[in-house]
Amino acid sequence: MFPPPKVTVVIPNWNTACWLPGCLNGLREQTFRDFQIVLVDNGSEDESVELVTQGYPEVKLIRFPTNLGFAKAANAGLEWAQSEYIALLNVDTIPQPAWLATLVEVMDRSPAEIGSVTSKMLSLDNPTLIDDAGNLFSWYGSAQKRGQGQPATAFNHLEEVLSGSGGATLYRRSFFEAVGKFDEDFVSYLEDVDLGLRGQLLGYRCLFVPGAEIWHKWSGGAIPRPTYVTYSTRNRAALLLKNVPGKLLLKHWRTILYGQLYFFLVYKHPFASLRGYVALVYTLVTILKTRFTLQQQKKISTATLEHTISDQLSEPALTEIVRLKFNSRAVEANPSPVENKLFE
């Protein structure tokens, strides 16, 4: 019987056959070869399954009859894997040849408390710009892609981040054994930030690896906007309630409530947002049970955790949004020749 590979690459997929060749061909060109690919298909209705079975026989295929969300698909791949390391990879990516080798090299020489190492994700549309250099999370409940839109030459140092994107991060198997898998109640969105924050609470750290480059098409595998709003609304609140000590929730309650109001207004899908809060209520007991366990096992100080979470919204303020909206309507009502040209 052959030993398991050093790495399992897990790729959740749902109706994204258009991106599969770029992703899987990129994996075929990796300089590091000791890995297995498992693609978890979430009930795709396009030609995804046929494309993989006919063109990529080296890929292990797990099929769900319906779309059960990113978290469920990722966990199915994690449960199947027997390797020392597990990489989560979005289907709308093109990994560069040294991507996996670079991540494995850094992980091999890192201490055990480094539970994950994450990539420099560059824009697939314009690889001279950064798409994601690690995840940030704020007291407003906003998840942010560190460095998004900045030159690809930026962020060239190995450094710690809150968490890696579930789209291109390498994890230790032992990390999942200690911290647990992705929270399936999240279904999709922010599940990677939740996992990273749970890891931080239990003493694990994540490193950003600038040499591990991968191209990413943002929202290449996106779900409908109202569904996204529902999941994001529920998960934003759940992430804070589940992971943050009560002392910090009380200290930052104004910022937290402002953030909830901000996204309720900015999303402009009130019924979808309300569905998110209803979903939160349905899972509140589970959230509180997990919260109790995490706080009992917490290995970092409250002060350290507080500094791990950002105090920056990194979005336009509500007053700025209102001002821009008012100005645009004024221009539409009585445009000058120059303004008329701008708003054509």
C-alpha cells in the first residue's frame, strides 16, 4: 500500500467549469509533485464533472447531489485527505509553478504553532495588482483583503496575518485536528476568517508567504447577490458572538452595532439581510455552546486578541455614500457640460 502524499489539494466546485482548466492545468505545472487533488462538486449542472472525469483522471472526484455550500464541500475534502498538509484552493485561480513548493518549504521549516501559510493572490485580470495578501477582520464586522488593489511588488515580507483566504492556503492536518474544520453553519463566506480566528484563540498563527503567487478571479465562482447578503449578514454577527470574549464585545459594542447597521443599509437587500439575522437566531444555541468551549480553551490574552481585530472599517463612511449619492442626483437633474460627459 502506497503512503499518502505530503499534500492534498482540496477544490470545492459549483458550476464553474469555465475556470477548471486554468486551475487544474496550473496544478499540473507545479514544481512540487508530492500531492493529490480532490475536487468536491456541489451538484454542478454544467459540464464540470464530465470535464474532470474525461480530461483530468488524476483528480479524485467527490460529488454532492445539490449545492451544500463551501464549508461542507471543503470539509468533505478534509475528511477524505490523509496527508500531512492540506491546501484549500478556489477553482477560479491559476497557481503559478512554484506556488505549492513555496508554501510547503515555509511550512516545513516553521514551528508547530504555525497552523497555516497563505499565498500572495494576484488579480487574474491584472496580475500587476494584489487581490489578497491575507485576511483582516474588523470590529465593524467587515472582512478585508489585505493589500487589495495595491501593486504586486508590495507586501514582500514573510509576516503574520489573522488568517489566510480559503482560496489559496496550506494548513497542517494537526491544525484541523486541534481547531476543528470549517463551520458548516456558515455555509459560504467568512468561514475562513472564522477558522483563522478560532486558531488564533487556541494559540495558532498564520504566515503570509509573498513568494507563493497565485492568480485569482475575484467572485469567479460567486452565488446570487441576495444569497450572499444573507450568508454574510448571519456570519458577520456569528463570527463575533462565537469568538470574542464578552469583555471586548461590551467595549466595542457601539462599533459592532454601527457595522451591522452600515451593511444593512449598504447592501440594499433588506429582506436578505433579515433572513441572515433569522438564520443567526436559529443557530444561536450552537454558537453559544461553541463560544463557551473556545473561551475555556483560549490560550492568548484578551489584549492580544483585541489587537488582532482591526478598528478600521475600510469602506466608505455612510455620510460619504450619502454625499456622493446626493451629488450624482444633483448632476443628473442639472448637469453642466463637463458633468454631463462624466455621467453619460
